Amino acid sequence: MRHTATGLIDFDPEKASSGITIISPLKGKATYLIGMKGEVLHSWQHPTKPGDYAYLLPNGNLLWSGETEKGPRPGGGKGGLLREYDWHGKILWEYNDDNQHHDFRRLKNGNTLYIGWEEMPKDAQSRMIGAESGSEDENGNTWSDYLKEVNSEGKTVWEWHAHLDMNIEDFPLHIMSTRKEFLHCNTCVELPDGNIMLSFRKNSMIVVVDKKTKKIIKKWQNHNWGQQHDCQRLENGNVLFFANGIHVTGGVYSSKVIEIDWDTGDEIWSYSGSPPWSMFSPNISGVQRQPNGNTLICEGLNGRILEVTSEGETVWEYISPWFIKTQKGPDNAVFRAYRYNIDSPEIGGRISLTD
């Protein structure tokens, strides 16, 4: 749905999950905390646009990624600079890897996990199956994903490489994808048992990597998801994600939020727009289950954030008012959005909803 207004569009205080929402406009240079009425309660300024978002740590600090000029760009999601800020914007920790892209997570042990790009060796590249023939980059190369875990001193203490630790032939790419990238990882998240869950866009697949063996021990795949983003495990054990809905056979382009059973992969719950095409973001985007059972959805490309009940009723809706001028026109896209309860450790009494 295209709106002619920005800011707060809808709010049902009786049904919405009260809290503070964090957004980092994808083309801007700031991170904002938004109240339930759409008011800006706090903000951080950055030297560059994000690569691609920021979120609060349990101690109230902000973990942010910024886009650097150096490094490869085989696809969207370029980052390169990781920073931790305190509440007042002081830089407490910084790490640079110009190949970093998309996601980054502070782990339970205090280390930081992130995704990076690396050039795929030719022998590995020749083993790839699927995608459009001849669609490598301008130099005939394919870029693959790696994971790195670094400690507070910036030392790499664990790493994983897709082209080395996966059986390449077992993971063909979608026929409508290109061969510029192998898989295009857009999410890395630590599970309660310490293993890592990843989202691969190029073949609409979510996997679990065993941290010790580096082998894939679980996977779910469905091309009807249309190259999903932001997979996460819920408290009930299921997996929630944003199904973008691109390159799906038949029908009208539309996105969907899906919850699947951990063991069977069966769809347990879903939400789509009504009509379906009224919610569609072919890339980016994310979701978050709220304490009251509602779901916060970031329809990324349109800068739209909405909260829906389990029955699909919209009880909060907000359109990012930060439009940035680009060569393609004004852009208010948001990669992800999260909400924090006012009593959460992330907020920790630092602000109130009545500010």
C-alpha cells in the first residue's frame, strides 16, 4: 500500500505491544528511537550511511554497521565498519573489514559475529549449479560468503567459509538468480545452543550450521518464499522470517511473514497484505515477535513498519519520514526495525514513553 502521509498512520493502544522502536534509515546517517505515537525519543549520528542497520545491546549500547568506500559490491548490503556506541554516542569499540555485509551479531560470549564476501576460487566456482549462465561479475568472478567471529581486541577466533564448508553441488541457485554471488547470506543469528542460523537469498533457504563441526545440520527451503530475510528462532521453538516474494511462479508480487515448525518445516502461521500486493518488498525487510503475541513487520523498501495481531489486524503502523535523495529518487527504505519494552535492559530507564 502506498501512503500519502508519513510518520504514525495507525495506533490501537489497547492491542499494540507498547515499547520503543529503533530504525536506521538505509540511506541516512542516523539511528532513531521512536515512541508509540511516532515521536523521536533519542538518536545517534553516524559518519556514513548504515550497512545496513543498528540495534541495542542489553547494556543499552548501540551496535551499528556503516558502509565503507572500499571492498567488493557484488550485491546489496555493503557494510565494512562495525561500531559500538554508548547511549550518548561515544565510540566504545570499532572493527573494520571492508568485505563485511548485511548482518552482525553480538554473541553471548561477548564476541561479534558477522558476514563477509570473498572471491570464490575458480575450481569451486565451476561446481556451482543453477542461475543464469554467464552472469558472473564483470571480471567473470563469483563472490561467496564467510562468517567471522572476532573478540573485543579484533582477533578472529572462529570462521566459516561457504565454498569450503558446504558441498557446493547440493545447493543450486534459483534459475532467475545471477552467478555474481553464491547464496548471498543476509542473516546470521546465534541459537540458544550456540549453533548459527543463516538465511541464503539466492536459493530461498535457511540453514543451521553446527558451530563445532562447521557442517550444515538442518535446512528448510521453499522457492515460494521468494528469497527471504531475517530468520530467527522464537521462544516456542519455531522459525519466523520475512518472505520477500520475488521470483515466485505465478500470481501477483507480494510479500509474506511466515512462521514454520522447527522440526517439520510446516507453515504454522503467516501474514500477508489484504489484498496481497498491498505488502511487498522485493528485498531487505524483517520481523519481530512481540511479548503479547503480535508481530512487528518492517516492509523495508517502502520504509513501512507495522504491528499485526495473530489474527492479522493492524494495530500500529508507521512510515519513515526520512526520505533521502538518491539517483533513483527519494528513498525512505529501512533494512530492519526492532521494538524494546520500556522495562527492557536495552532501554533500562534511560527514556520514558512520555518524553
